[in-house]
Amino acid sequence: MAPRKQVQVQSPDVEYGEEAILARVQYETALCQRDGDAVVVTPKRRRLEVRTVRRPHRVGAMLVGWGGNNGTTLTAALLANRAGLRWETREGERRADWLGSLTQSATLKLGMDAEGRDVWVPLNTMVPMVDPDDLEVDGWDISGLNLEDAARRNRVLDVEVQRALAAQLRELKPRPAAFNAAFVAANQQERADNLLAGTTAQQLQRLREDIRDFKQRKALDMVVVVWTANTERFSEVRPGLNDTADNLLAAIDRGDAEVSSSTLYAVASVLEGCTFINGSPQNTFVPGCVELAQRHGTHIVGDDLKTGQTKLKSVLVDFLVGAGIKPTSIVSYNHLGNNDGRNLSAPHTFQSKEISKRNVVDDVVESNSLLYAPGEHPDHVVVIKYVPYVGDSKRAMDEYTSELLFGGRHTLAIHNTCEDSLLAAPLLLDLVVLAEFCSRVSFRAHGSQEDFVPFHSVLGLLSYLVKAPLVPKDTPVVNSLFRQRACIENVLRACVGLAPDSNLLLEHKLS
Ligand code: NAD
């Protein structure tokens, strides 16, 4: 794909330096104090400087679970787009694209032209971002199948696409994996033929060496590690095990069985200075792991990719509650027939998924005290069943029942069918692209001589892409999809000295 032209802002508040874009912006918030029923608000204004390094890192993604549905689909999409692949389908010719990717296929409203018409630009033209064509990929899997065979097993990609990419996919073979079988369904053991030997501490060293090896072979200056392997059960969190960084490292050293594989990969990544993204629901980021990331100043992002049902839920419930309608019951049924579904058929892994799917409406419900009394909550049930025949084509059926005026009932029934991995792969790309972008942005108070401060280790900015956003301790979780997207847009705007879009459009509203 030809590189897109970058947006250029002409303003005394922006300097496009050789190395970095330096922007000055006003950050406005409102400090609210409750006094009984009354609320007293004090507007707060701060001038900030935002610094964005212009040159993206030469970045590589290491996928844990590379041979899985998401891993093979993302890899095939990268190869297909790089080659500008075209193939025949029964509906005619199709060309590789990045539909479903926020960074590659979505736009934001930049402003208005002289005639008062909205001007929209691709998100990735606001500031320089990694081009997917330049992204290197590598990874681990407990199954030693090369990616050609893995893609055939996964039954996601069109046969024509598999054929066109076969030679390249065949060359890609996952590295041996660290595997704690107690954390996933017993049925996953059948594919586990590509495992690291040795103690947990030795496995940690091997994972670290793998990261260094990939970095060196591909001459990379940044590696992002993404967990897109099976959903694990939650690990116990207890003092002495994983409550602090030192206790977690000690638990790894003594080979404690309660250290999950995902936490082990996360620790290896942090110790190698890599960003780690958790694409599954389990509590990979136990307190000790979060502390370790903070200690090393690396970024972590979690948890669980937000693809279909949850994305829609975070939009619908936001809309209903925002409209003053009261959702009282939300019931979500899923069935799917891929390996993810097979793994989720065990109660302990299902529970992780259930928790990550269930919490998504909490902040929206809490936002409206006119509808819900303190502690009141809609009934919210999530069911997931494994049905092999439907393969990766997941079915999600949701029923939302709400209360209306005069005790009326409002029921929405939604049926959602699509290949799960085709939704997930663009999200994985976005997570890597945006995580890399975040590593180049820093802030300080205007006029300060202090060093610029990067984003917090827990990268809450990427909440838009994950089901159960991990945020820094004692900070609020935002689930509303619109607010999450607006946050990304507004950070991009701030990087080039633009105020958040107020949507006032007074130009069109005054007489
Ligand atoms: P998958 O089962 O096809 O792939 C997972 C891969 O991980 C498998 O190839 C497996 O062999 C490998 N694996 C398991 N344990 C491993 C370990 N310790 N080290 C290395 N590899 C390991 O599943 P998928 O459909 O690709 O989904 C991957 C994850 O993403 C799942 O946890 C799923 O819940 C999550 N997720 C997927 C979606 C989606 O829409 N596809 C959405 C949200 C979350």
C-alpha cells in the first residue's frame, strides 16, 4: 500500500522538529465536589507539552499461540497485504485489505473546510505510525505445525488464500512454548508437541533468549509480545506467590506450579524491555507482574480482545442508559466450534471468559443513579457452548430487556454471526501499532524544565481494543466504546496541537 500523506498542522503551538513533533495543548477538566445533593464544579485548565518521536521503531510482533486461529490469520493478513494479494472467490476477485482495523481502515473528523463541510482523515495520518508492511512477525506455539499446516487445520482462510501464501507460511514455524497445562482445558494436551524442557526458571531464560534472537535476526529496535494463546484459568493471587515483583520472580525461581504460562511470557517480555499485550481474559497481570512492568518502565495492555458481542454490548448499553432507558436483563449466548471454543468448554477456563464478558456494563450502569439505586445491577448472564460444526464462525445471540415509560418492556434480540479470527486479527494489528505509537509519546507541564513523562506502564489508552480494560491501580475503568475511541482520537489530536473535538458545530447552529 502506498504510504498515506501525513496531516500537517499550521499553528504556533506545533513544531515539527527533525526528531519529534512538539505540541502545546490546553488540558481542561472539571473538579466536582458533592455537597449533599448539590454538586459544585470548578473548571481546571493546564497547559501541556506533548512530544511525539517522529520515526516509528522498527518493530516485530511475537505471538504466543502463533499457530492458532488468530495467529495464523494475522500472519496471513500481513503477508497478503504486503504482497497486494488478489484472489478469486465465487463473488469475484477480492483483494487483501485491513477491514476491521482502527489504524488502517478508520477515519476521524479533523475539522471543516472553508465551505463548512466535515473533513475526515485516516487515523494513521495524524502522526507517523508503523506501516503493517514493515511489521516482522514471529512466535511460539505448543503445537509444532508450520503455519501452512496450522492455517489448514484452523479452517479460517479461503483455500485460494492458503494456496497463494503456502510457500511463505510453510517457512514459519513456531518456537517451542512454555506450557503449564494445569491452566487450560485437558483437551489442549493433544496438540502439545512443541514444548520447552527444563525448570520454569530455565524456560523463562529461553523465552528471553527467543526475544533477543528475533530482535537481532530482524534488526529490530522494539518487540511487542502478544498473548493470543488459549484462555487460561485465573491464577490464585496470594501473598508470597505473586503479590509483589520480587515474590513473583522468586516463585518462578522455585518453580511454583501456580505461575501461569501467560504470566511467565509477560515476565520474560518485561525483563527484555518489551511491551506485552494480553489478548485473553485471564489474570496474567497479577500484582507482581504489574509492579515488575512499572519497575522496568515497560508497557502492558490487557485484557481480552474486544471483537464482536462485547463491543456491541458496550455500545448498546451505553446507548440505552444514555437515553434514560433502563436495561434490566442482558443475556448472551455464544456457540463456536474452533479450538478456542474447545478450550472454553472446561469450566475453569470458561469462568475467565465469563468474568471478562460480564464486567463490561458496570461503569455504564454506575453512571446513571436516576435509573439504578446504589448496588443495583441488571441481571447479566453469559453462556458459551462448544459446537464443532460451526468452526470459527461464531454465533452470538443477545437479548436485552429494558424498562420503559409506564412499566413498558423493550426487548432487543440480536444475532451475530462471523468468523471470530477475521475480527480479531485486525485488532491484534491495531494493538501492536498503537502500543508502538504510545512508546513514542510523552508529556510535561508547559514551560517545565523537567523530563517528559511517558504513558503509565498500564496502557489504559488501548481500552477500546480490549474487553476488560486493565487500568492503573485506583483509576476508573471506562467501558463505553465511544468514550474509549474518543480518548484515542483526542490523544492523536493533542500530539499535533489540536483541541478535542467538541462536536458543538456552532457554525451551523447559530442564526
Ligand atoms: P486458538 O486455540 O486457535 O489458538 C491458540 C493457540 O495457542 C493454539 O495454537 C495453541 O496451540 C496455542 N497455545 C496454547 N497454550 C500455549 C502456550 N502456553 N504457549 C504458546 N502457545 C500456546 O484460539 P484463537 O481463536 O486464536 O484465540 C486465541 C485467544 O484469543 C483465546 O484465548 C481467545 O479466547 C482469545 N480471544 C479471541 C477472540 C476472537 O474473536 N478470535 C476474541 C477475544 C479473545
